[in-house]
Amino acid sequence: MKWGDFRQSDNVEDRTQGAPEGSGGGGGFGIGGMHIGAGALILIVIVGWLFGINPLTMLGLLSGNETPPPPSAPSPGYGPQTSAAGAATQGATTQAAVNKEFSARVLGDTEDVWGAIFTAMGSRYEPPKLVLFRGSTPSACGRAEAAVGPFYCPGDRDVYLDTSFFAELHQRFGAPGDFAQAYVIAHEVGHHVQNLLGTMQKYDAERERANAAQANALSVRLELQADCYAGIWAFFAEKRNLIDTSDVDSGLAAAAAVGDDRIQKMTRGTVAPDSFTHGSSAQRQRWFKTGLQSGDLRDCNTFAAASP
């Protein structure tokens, strides 16, 4: 994964260094105003490939606001997961800096991709802020805890990530690799896209009228759509030759690793499908792959699918 070629976002707040623990905080279907349809968006992308033009640049030109391509910075090593020898020589401080740069570059690329897609729809993408923390930190949704894992807070429109989750994804869930970690960030950004498109508001309204089982089923569809949106980001990264087949395999492994069935099997020894809130490993892989293969928002409507 050539993450060093991603543009580095400025929308990152680092609370990992000496930040006090927080005391409060935890935890769409319609697309209006479409000037360029989703089908036309794919056509623009294909034309870009044929003529060797970055599709994101083409979309920027069509909107009258040319977006420069990401800088060709050399990739620093093999990503945020350093080798044992590298970790011994670089130390924790260096690793934290690498994690921060990696997160900022992945976020920057999601900004470029979603910015181009929203422009093609005649809208404007407002990127989220990525808050890096360690242990716990306050959020508009309550106390952000490392044990909860990465999450998106619609209250402040921020993505929260305890960077220790990178190591946990590798060691506990068996999903190593740069792209597995990028998938996590792209998934949470997918929730932000849902918020901007009005999906979360409709989800909240339906959830208020639902019983426990129905609420869980709605949650699964919301999470699977975020997986599909992560796949859309990967679709554009792949077409720019910034990820390859091994990266895709890493993303699929990460999607499987955080499936409800696998996590329940690890923690309880049994699986209870009615209690799923994020989807099974197979479902998460399938919807991530759907976005990856099509790059089309219309194919990510998990709420309309007969069986997600």
C-alpha cells in the first residue's frame, strides 16, 4: 500500500501526548441535488483511466475547482506496523509519529475521494476531524474509551481512534497490514458520509420505533453500508495504483476479523445472530467487496437489500 503517496490531511487532532482523561462521552437513502448522476460519475472515471488522467482531478475540473493530485512523497517504510527490529531502534515515540502520519494520510485520501464524489453529485463534502487518543477522551457522544474501539460521533462529526487499536487489530484479531488499518479509518469516515447524506437521521427515526431485535437489524444495515463506503474509497485508491491485490486481501481479512460472529465466538464461545449489531464476517466482506468492485453509491443501499 503506497500510503506515503496519499495527501496528508490537516484535520487531525492528536490527544495522545499528555492529554487528560475525559469525564463525559462514549460510544440515507436519498441523495438530493444530483447534477452529475452516479452512472455519469463512473463514466468520468473510466474516461480518466483511458487517457491517463487522475479521475479525482477530472471531477475537480468539471466542478470548476481543480484539485491537485496527491504529492509523490516516498512511502515511509512498510506502514504503521514496524518490524520488531525497527520498533526496537525507533522507539515508541517514532512509532506514534508514524501512526499519526499514516492516519492523516489515509484521512486525506478519503477527503479527496469523497470530495470528488460529492462534487459530482452537485454537493460539497465537509470532512470530519480525526481525533487520535490514548486510553480515553471526551466526545460529544460521551466518554471515548479504548475498549469501545474506533467510532464516529455524529454529535461533533468527529472520528475517534485510539491508536493502540492498530496493534490490537494485528495481534488480537489477526488482521495485519497497512490496508487493514486504513479500512478501519475508511469505515468510520463512511459513517460520516451517512451523516452528511441524511442516512443516520432516517436510521435514528426508524430505530426509535423499533423493538430490540429490529434495532439490532437496523444497526447491522448501517454498519454494512459503512463497509461498502469504505470499499468505494478503496475502489478509487486501487484505480490509482495505490493499493494492490494483497492490500485488498488485507482489507477483506480485517472485515472478517471484526464480524460479530467471529468476535462472539472469541469472547463467548457461542454465536447469537439476533444480537448482531455490525454484521457477520461474511456480510462485512461482501459489502466491502461490493463497494470495491463498483465504486457506485447506489450499490451500497443495504437498507433496500432483501437480505444484507
